[in-house]
Amino acid sequence: MNTNTHERDQVRRSENGPFLLAQVLADTLVTIGRQRQPDAREGRPAVCRRCGEAAYWHRTVHGRWILIQPGEAPCHLVPEGKRWRIAGDGTALNLGRAIPSDTCRVSHFDVCAQAAASPAGAATAL
């Protein structure tokens, strides 16, 4: 191999070596920055089979699934035992008692327009 070829190979290696890796990392970081990381608190989107409204599935602390309405409601408007809060990991927690000025989430099963009237105290979670 002559000196010219060796120098040319060295230049190619330096261009494709650390520069290429740095470029790949920079491009990857830009791409990751553009991708929206899913928020566990949003739950899994769903549509009610009965009424067609949008809602979100969340796992309860007991491992069951509950369909939660989007948005929040003032606690003083929601009966005790029907108030839900979504934890940072997406788990639905039943609040029970709460400060009246606080907000909570509501199960879609409790407000579905097409659901048959259920007996008092019926389970709302699957």
C-alpha cells in the first residue's frame, strides 16, 4: 500500500469513526425529543360499546380494570365511593372521602347514558 492510499484510508476512518457516532447520537436525541412519551396517567383509550363515548381504561389497586371518564369533576358533586384519582403510574385509586373543593375522576360505568339502572352498591370495576 502506498502512502497516498494509507493517508486516504486514515481520513476515511476519522470521518466515519467518531464523527459518525457523534452524528448518530445527535440525530437519535433529536428524534427522541420529537417522540411524545406516553403518560401512564392517561390510561388506555377506549370507546364505550353502549353509548359510543370516549373513556380510558385504568387498572385498579386490586388488579381489576375500570373505565374512567375523561376530565375531572368537583368532589362535592360526586357521591362518596364513586370518586377516583389516577396515580402517577396510571393506577386508579378510589378516594372515598375527599375535601369538597378537590377534584376527582368518575367511572364511566356510573354515568353511561345507555347503561341499565344498576342496583345500589353494585360493583363498578370489572
